[in-house]
Amino acid sequence: MAAQTKHDWADDDDLDEISTDLPPPQKIQNKDGTTTIIEYRFNDEGQKVKTTRRIRYITHREVVNPRVAERKGWAKFGQSAKDGPGPAHDTTTVGENIIFRPSTNWRKDARDESKDPNAQAMKDKLRDKKVKCRICNGEHFTARCPYKDTMAPIGEAGAGGSADVAAGLPEESAGAGAAGAGKKGSYVPPALRGAGGAAGAGAGERMGGKYGERDDLATLRVTNVSEMAEENELRDMFERFGRVTRVFLAKDRDTGMAKGFAFISFADRGDAVKACEKMDGFGFRHLILRVEFAKKAQ
Amino acid sequence: MRPILLAGHERALTQIKLVPPPFLPFPQEGTVNFVGWYNREGDLLFSTAKDQHICAWFAHNGERLGTYQGHQGAIWTVDVDPTSTIIASGSADNTIRLWEIKTGKLLKTWDFPTAVKRVEFNEDGTRLLGVTEKRMGHLGTIVVLDIKLDVNAEQSDEKVMTIVCDESKATVAGWSYLSKYIIAGHEDGSVSQYDGKTGDLYYNFPAHELNQQITDLQWNQDRTYFITASKDKTAKLISAKDLEVMKTYPADTPLNSATITPKKDFVILGGGQAAMDVTTTSARQGKFEARFYHKIFEDEIGRVRGHFGPLNTVAADPTGKGYASGGEDGYVRVHQFDKGYFDFVYEVERERQNRLAAQGH
């Protein structure tokens, strides 16, 4: 140690390459019963590699047939003749850990994990959706619209489109909202935002302008929701009052736990009013829900 | 469980066998044709592959004991005698060879007109059968040789018996209990029962779909029944005495191998798309898993992944503590079962155990 500190650090590399002898392997007994083994070797590029392993030896006694014991002492032969005792690295390795637990319904388990949640969630999302063209409101994809080269999308068409925006957009953006509000629709240059914003009754510069549109109509804000809640449960609870077009449960990105609030959109405002009255103060998973109409974001 | 990977072959494995105690499979270079069986005590494992040496491994840690050098072609099969003194191997170089397990010394070579696809010792190790390929005008045959279980003894050149399979060639064969019958599986999917002493055909039964080759035949411990694996995607449990199909295990892929586990009433099936079809058929993962079925209830109870090619061979540890599989990918994977494996019982089994326990007190 003392000798090493005298070197300039920049010399170290050279010294290492020149020295051909490796430090002897060290074995240190630790107090907790483990052994630390430090070994040095040269890798393929001629660099010195230090390997430190901490090993705990556990003696496992097994009584075997004397013939088995005798066979363990046999000398190796053939291609293994030169191998030392113990498994050779070039032929024997230990694989990844495999968890194998026999079960009569393993097939069902596997399917529940992989297919069902996705398929079910997708079905839920799409249950109330219809394809709607953004240009002419027809039942086809926008890209297929016969007017796509001649007409601008409704939302940009000016004040006349205002009602259609309110009707059309909630459905279209519901998927994005449920997916975690990460998607804000397609990019609109700032120069054009004024026009769209004007149509959207003063939504102005706000990026989430579209969302504002539907909120005040028939959307409820539910707070004090349990962390363990699922969107499906909320949907089931609120569907009693009418057709629910969207359920958005805010979830923590990392933990996947609910953050404690949710938005429920109804197709009909009357249903929303009913739901608001009945569900406010409803006990759900040990917590008392608070339900109110979503305030329009300013 | 953490499998041990054995890479001793350069090509696909053809068979693995454990010395009477089970062997662990190790990776071979190239595809593994056969993971030999564990020997009777389950401590040694032998594997053969499409390269030209047999590997012997210690099953408990995957250490390679040695290789048996001398074959001039792909080795299709290996078997261990009941005393773990010698092994026999059959190869595409048209020979059956006898080796001393301990030293790797070649003891005897028998020449045949065609490749040898399967060898098996009878229960007391005094006889060896070999299945020869149908090729170049030669019909497929099952030959029986007398063996002296002594490393220093002179082995006889004479064939004790030759059974000619003139209808459909035999692909696999084995000795039943007390060497009373020779049971053979054929290329056309049928199973035959021959007299163990005279070679007379008693019975031929179409156990599997027509022209779906039987790829493997392995015995339970007392050799009263056996399991066959077939390209028709099923494995069947068949009694040796009257060739009655007792159980059927359907899979979703052609099977290359099947084995019966001691201790627990399970069977293990191995297969997967043939290597030559992998690129031309579905891109989906090739179903290269070992499948576990309950021997009695015929339900699939789990799968073990790991190989990245079809499984050519599976072998159960005779002590029931593990199993080994060999694949086209050239690896032998040796698995030791966890506690969960031994704990698993059906509800009816548990009820019965409880009832028996209650009666006993």
C-alpha cells in the first residue's frame, strides 16, 4: 500500500502492463462466517482483472451409496482428462433460476396474467367508442374521409364547429386521458392555437384545451378514492346511473397506485346530476367518496 | 430450481441416460441427440449428441467425468448397465460399442450394415438389444447380443437373435419386466410386442396415428408399463403385458421424448417443432419447453422453459429428485426439483392420505 501511494496515478497503467506476475490470491476469513477470496488474472486484452468474491460455506451432509461415493473419486478421462477437480467452466454453467410449481390450473393462471388484463382493459376502453371522422363526423377514420383534402377538421373550422367539438372530442380523447394524460393530441403550432382556442370558448393558450370542453358538461370529479381502487370498479359503480363514456383514475406512474381522485364522464348530463347526488358520501373501500361536478379548468 | 447447463457436445443431443442413479445432462457442443439415462443410483448422467463422443457427468454438480472417444459418426443412443460398470452406445457409423464407465476404455465393437438408433440393456444386464436403421436395401432389425458384465471378459461376436421388421422399421425398442418381451415402437406409429427369448411377434397395435413415428419409449421402474412419445403430438402410457393404452397425454407440438418420474406420479414430455421447420412455420416461440403431466389424471400441470431449440430427449433421475433434458441447441440442462414440486398433490390424493392417516391411528 505504502509503495503504491508514491506513484503518480498516471503511471499506474504502465506499471500494470509491464508487471507479468500477479499478486497472490488472498483469502480472508470474515467475522460473520463468510470468506472473502480475492484473485487476480489477465483477461483477453492483457488487462489485469481483480475478482473479489464473498462466499459462505455451508456444509451439507448427505449419506450416499458407497458405490456412488467411490465413483466420485474416479479419475477424469477423455476430453476432461486435464480438468481439475470440480466442474470445468467451459462445459458446466449454472442456468437462470426457474420457478416451477406444478398446479392443475397453471394454464389458466398464465392466461390471466398475460391476455386477460390487456384484452379486458382494451374492451372496456372501446366499449362505448365509435369511429368518428374528425372532418365530417361520419363513421369512418379521418384518414379515409372523402373530404379530407377539401375540408379542414371541424375543430379548426371556426365558431360554427363549437358544438361539434364538444360532442366529438370527449370520445376521441377519452383513450388518451385514460392512458395517463401523457398524450395531448397532435401538435398545433402556436400560431394556429388562437383559432382553435377561439372555437373552444376561450380555452386560449392552454395545452389541454380540448379537455376543458367536455368537463363542464357531464363530468364528475370524485375525490377521496382509495389507493387500491380500479377503474373498472368505478365504472361499475357509476354505470348504474347511465351510460358512462369515460373513467379516468389518476394513478402514480411508478407505483401504479391510485392517487385518490378520478373523473367520470357521462353521456347524459341528467345522469351525471343523479350520480352526483347519490354517490356523494358513498362509502367505498373504507373511504367516503366526495363527488362533485368537475370545475372547468381556467 | 437452478438448472445446471452442460455443454460437452458440439452438435444436437440425441440421448441422455443416468447411471442407475440419475445423471445430470451437460451441454454438448452441437445438438444433443440423446441424454443418456442416469445410472441406477442417479449419480452419473450420460449424454450423446450428433458429434462423435459420449459424455459422462456427475449429476449433482455437473462436473464432467470424461468422454468416450472412438465413434466415427453421430451417436444416437447410449445405455448404462444396471451395475454401472459398462455403457453401450449406438452410432451412425454402423456400430454398437461397449465402454468401461470408469476409464473410458473401448471394450468391444460390433459392426452392422446400417446405423444403430437405439440400444438398451435388459433388467439384469445380460443382454443388449440394438435397433438398426432401414437403409440401402437392408430392412430395419432388432438385434440381441449377449453381454458379460465384466470389463475383462471377452464379449461374444454372435448375435443371439435378430428380429426383422419387414412392415415398418422399428425406431425404438426396449426390454419389459424379466426380459419377457421386447417392445418396439415403429415408424408407422404402431407398437409391437415380441417374445424376449424367441423373437416371435405376438402383437402389433396401432397406438399412435398412422405414419406418425414413435420417437421415444421409456419404462417405469419395474418395467411393467412404458410411455411412448410420437410425432402425432401425443404421449401414451401403455402396459407391457397386453399393450393396452392406459393413459394419453395430448400436447400441442410433435414430441421427441417422454419419461416417467419416480416418486411423484408425473410424466415429462419434450418436443417442439423440428429444427428444420422452425424458420418456415410459425414465428411464434417454438414450444421448446418440458411439459409436465400428471400420470394418472392426465392434466398438464406445468412447463419448464430454457432450451432454445426443440428438446430431443428427457430423462428422469431414478431417485426422483430431478430430471435432465437435452436439446437441439447442444445443451444438457440438469434440474433438481424444489420443494413445491414434491408438495404438489391433488385434492383427492390429499383426502386419501388424510383418510389413511386417520385409519392408522
